Amino acid sequence: MTNVDLISQLASRYGVATGYTSAGGEYMTTPMSSLLFTLNALGVPVSSQPSDEELTGLLYAEYLERSSTPLPACVVAQEGVAKEFAVHVHHGDPARLRIALEGGGEAFPVQGTNDAPPADVAGTLWGEATFALPTDLPLGYHTLHLDSPGTGTQSCPLIITPQRLSTTASLLEHPRSGVMAQLYSVRSRQSWGMGDFHDLGELAATTAQAGADFLLINPLHAAQAVPPVEDSPYLPTSRRYINPIYLCIEDIPELAQLSATDRATVTSLAASMRRRNRSADHIDRAEIYAAKLQALHLLFAVDFSPERAQAFGQYCAREGQALHDFARWCAEAAGAQSADALDYLTSFYQWLQFLCDEQLAAAQSQAKEAGMSIGLMTDLAVGIHPGGAESVSLADYLAPAASVGAPPDEYNQLGQDWSQPPWHPRRLAEAGYQPWRELIATVLRNAGGVRVDHILGLFRLFWIPRGRTPAAGAYVSYDWEALLGVLTLEAERAGAVLVGEDLGTLEPWVLDALASRGVLGTAVLWFEHAADHSQPLAQQDYRALALGSAGTHDLPPTLAYLAGEHITLRAALGLLARPAQEELAAERQWMDRVLALAAAGATEPEEQLVEIHRFIAGTPCALTCTNLVDLVGDRRAQNMPGTTHELYPNWCVPLTDAAGQPVLLEDLPGLRLWQKVAQASRR
């Protein structure tokens, strides 16, 4: 066996792919240097130029460790499935297994046959036994115990997950439509320069009146504790906790208790920020958050009523150590020096999360009361900021030497580096997927659904050596049955809908796996094509298990897309690998085919926009979604993938109309285009 073969075999043992099929169908071989880097990032101590002897030793060490580990790190199975798993005990010793159920009681796995030979580990023979789970185990988080003379009592988590999410059936029977919006961009007359939780509730009610059953919004994850703050909602400091920049100051009960002087200060701050609502200039989060923090500190200093103090205390008790750790990180980031200041600011940041939870719950209630069957659908980012709170609190479960991204594809021809540290597959399993479970449960607390950005990351992630280009990346596999299983279990418990953003480089079986669990995929008009790629997908051939739309937050609004502005902008920013004219010609050819199918007879861009949404609404997709920017004729892109703020104002673009004039929440129902597109989008 050659050195290359040994490296490939070692990589395979740890789930590192030696190659992948690109979005264009070409097989791409992972460089040896990338395999070696990724193995080291996983904790495998392989040198940069390993000898055959070193590699053979590492392979043997992995075998010995696997053969002498009594229980798996975690056992995850679907309900009703007699899943088999291996246990290891001293050769000849009996192995007794029992299951402690989450709700109380016990169950016992059934032992099967296993002819694996014993392994000699440091002079001790270890045998392997196979067991199968009972098929009547309830959904939930249980514990598997092993008793054997040589190993004593060992235990590991046992998670039983749904075979299929039950909420999906009703969506297939009664398809729904909704609206997607970037909350920060949607301002009302009372906003402080950007959208807030009060605006969220009002937007939900307004879109419900237009026939929407859900409102899909950008991630609300927490950013930095103090300005300046990260603009991208997809690069948070914490995915579990919420960004206080979205708090509506006027909806905080403590406002009524302010002194006249402090109330005048808040009124002055509000007036200064509200002047921004009528401007099309880019959103300045740093200035807005600074103003809100000034007001929030004044509000936190008042004496809480007994009822408010009790509610705050109950929230902190429910969230426990995780909230305290997050708030303490925020306090330290805010510059607390003394012990008293640290305690004060820790309590302050806990209170901010209490307010966020309260106001988000109110927005969801308003959405449901307005008639939405689903209500708010939040967005879950792929990962976290490498210097954020969870890079510290979840450090034991991350691989910080690597950065998550994507290999080159047709739309991002240089690849993407999202800078986020990936989950460490083994450490996450050893924790019983607890961090993942807690994250999903929190995200779904005040929502009727969640869109999982890059859900392909539950199957594999593209690890890039930090500081290198995407060309040096490698795919690392995850236990998708565990990650997807926990996701569906938490959604089942919450009665929520799941949508997975499944665009990009993927293996075809992944779509089948998601569909089998009742997770909706993503169908974007411009990316859907026939099996031979020659023609756009016919309306009746769209997947039923999908969220269908005309665009995404990574594409320009439809009117801009029709004008080819996504090509000219990418060319101007240096993001194309071939001349702009070639790119535009190829795009125009495909676009004309799509329009012939989806907007036949329409010649004017606005007419085409309306017909495109009528086409999407007529597909078999269980959910369809209209972008708010299309409802008002906006032309500015919210995000240009592959760029930094120096090149393009990503995530800082307020809602405007086709002429570039600001559009406020109160203006929406009276807009002619709003009425036309909303009517075309109804189902």
C-alpha cells in the first residue's frame, strides 16, 4: 500500500473525503496537504510528511481505540427501528444493557450474534457484542447503561427520533404561501432607523392580511455586546441567543417608570434615530445600537415591579448556566473591570435576552392572531463568529483551526470562506449532541418553523484551513442521522415546520434523506431545471416537499435580476472567472427560457414579475414564498456573496421602491405593486 493510499485510508476512518463531485459534475480530488491539515484539525497527530510507518501506526491506534471503547459516543435511532450497535467488553465477560427512559422506566436491548475476533489492547483481550434496540422506545432523550465486570458501569446517550416530521402532512394536503423579509430593512414611522420586534409583529399582521401564512425572516442571532457590531446576520456571536438591537424601546414596560429627565433622554434618542427612517442610506448598526444601549441602561436602572422581577428571575432560572456564560462574555466584551461591574453587566445582558424573548414571543402571538397558520419562521445560520461568545462557551465542541465554506461553483466561481469554526463531529457526539439540541429548542421557542441555512452541513461541511483559499478545502462527514434526527425531534416537540436550504454542491441521496424525514427543500425559480439541464423545470414538476420562491437573500430582487444586474455587479466586484459579456449572454439565454415558461406573454419587467410569482404559486410546492423586495419593486441586493463591506454594503440596505425611495411599513398595503404581486402569490 502506497503512502497516498495510507493517507486516504486514514482520512476515510475520520470522515475526511478524498474528493467530491462539483456542482458542474466534475470529480475534484482533495489535495494531500488538505487531507493532512484536516486530520490534524480533528485531533489526529499526523505530520506534514508522514512515513508509511507513521501512517500504519495511526491506523492501528484508531483500531485499538475503537475496539476497547465500551459504548458508542451516542446512539441515535428512529422510532420503530431495531437499530444495531456494537459494545466492547473484556473478552469472555458478560455484557448487560439497560435503557433508562427519559420519562421514567426501563427497557432492554436484545443481544445478537457477533463473530468479530477479540482485539489485544495493551495485553488485554477485548471482545465485541452486537445489540439491537427495542422497536417500541418512545421519542426522546434516554440513557443507555452497560454493566460488565471488566469495565464496570458505563453509559452513553440514546436518542430516539421521529421517522417523519408530522407537520409536513398538513402542508402537503393544504399548501401555504408566505413572505420573506430582512427584518432590519423594514422600518416603520416609529423605528429607530431599522426594523425591530414591534415592526416584526406589524409586518406579520400586514402580510397575513395579504394572504400569507408565514413570515420568513433573517437570523436574529446575537452579535457583539457593544458597537461596532457585525452587519451579517449569518456571522453571529451566538446562535442560541438574540440580538438586542431588534428591541423596541417603547414596548419595554420599565419605560413608564423612568424619571422625567431620563424619559426626555430616551425621547431625544428616539427622535434622532427616527430621522433615518426616511433615508435610503445604508443602515448604520453601530450608531443605532449605541443609542439603544444608552436607553436600555437607563431602563435597567429602574426598580422592577415584583411581577417583572419574578418573570426575569424565572427566565434566568430556565436558561441556566448557558445564559449566565453568554451574559458574562458580553460583560467582559463591554469592558467590565471590577467584580461589581462584571456582575452588574452580566445581569444587564441577561435582562436584554429576557426582553428579546418577551418581544419575539409577542410578535409570534400577533402573527397567529392575525390568521397565520405558521407565523414566524426564523432562519438558522450555519455557524458562529470565530471570535464570538460561543467560540468560547462551545470551544470543546468546535474545530477552530478550520473555517467553514464552500468550494467553487457556477455562482461563486472562487469558492466561499464563511470564517466560522465547524462542529467537531466526535466531540459533539460525545456530548450527546446537547449543544445542538439546546440551540434548536431555543430557536423554535417563539416560532412556527425554522429555515436551516446550508442544511447540507448536517451531512458534510467544507473545511478550509484558516487563512487559506477555498481551493485548499476538504469535506468532512457528520453523523447526519444524529444531527437531522435531533433537528426533527425538537421540531416535532414544538409542532414546527422545517425548511432546509439545500442549494449548492451536494450528493443526490441527500435530498432523498431530507425528504424521507419530512424536511422541505428549497426550490428557486432560476436554479430549477429538467433532469438533462437543457430546459427550466416545468411548473408541475416542482418538488412538493419544497419551499418555492423566485429568489433568495443571496440574489438581487427579481426586477434587478431580470435586468442582469447580478452579473454586472459581480463583474465590477471582480467575482467572475470569465468575461462579463460571456456570463451575461449565457445568463440571458437561460433567463429567456425561464420567462418563456413562467411569464409567457409578459413583456414589461413589472408584468414579468407578477407572472413569475403566479407561476411559483401554481407549483406543487408545499410552501411558496414571495420576497418583500419584490412586493415593493426594490432593486438593491441585500447581500453579494463573496464580498466584504469594503466592496458592497451587505445586510445594510433599507427597503426602497424601484425609484430608490424608502418604503415604510405603513406604506405597504397602499402600494399598487404590493397588491398585484400579493394577489398573484395567493394559493
